[in-house]
Amino acid sequence: MVKKLEKDEIFDSYFKNLSDRERAVFEGGITLGALFHQFVGAPVSLNTKESLEKAMEESMKNQPFVDDIEVKIVGDLKKDSYVSLTGEMLDVKLKIRVKETVAILKLNYVKEIDYPLMYVEKIE
């Protein structure tokens, strides 16, 4: 296995034209896009909501720059029947760390534009 320092140097060699800030936003966008397109359409019910949220979080933590992620499935779910997960049901907060830069990104449904929006909440 490649040591962390060597791994960081390899990653850096592919992103030498980006600042850490730009890179954190890029990594966050990739992660939110992967989550959205991997899980939308999955069957979910009130009985499976928590386990699906946890599975989504754990899956995205495999991305190398994910520091933390919180996934909430929102909406009117029934205990004994399921629906297909939609973008409107996702409320995600993602923390990406690239060196000393931390980007907080969100994915949630914005009613005013009728769209599940992915955006940068803040960069520290």
C-alpha cells in the first residue's frame, strides 16, 4: 500500500494548476454527484430509511477527501410500503478536507426552483 505522504504527492501532481480551495470544491462536487446518481431510484421505506442513510454515508466516506458526511432522507415515508428515492428526498451535508482547506457542500431540494441543488455552503 502507498504511504499517505506518497499518496498526497501523487494526488497533488494531477492538480498542480488548482488551489486547495478549488480542489476541495471539485472533490465535493464529485462526491455529491456520485451519491446522487448512485442512490436515486433505490427503494426506501420508513423501516429502511436509517440503514440507507448510513449506507450512503459509509459509501461516500471511501472517497479520499471526505472528512465527514451526513445524509438525511426527508419526506413522507410509510412503514409498510416503499417508494423510490428521489433527489427531492435528499438532505446531505458534506465536509471535504484538502490539506488545511475545508469545504462544506450541501445537496438539498430547493422548492422555489423545484430542483435538488448541490452547492458550496462555505469554505474554511
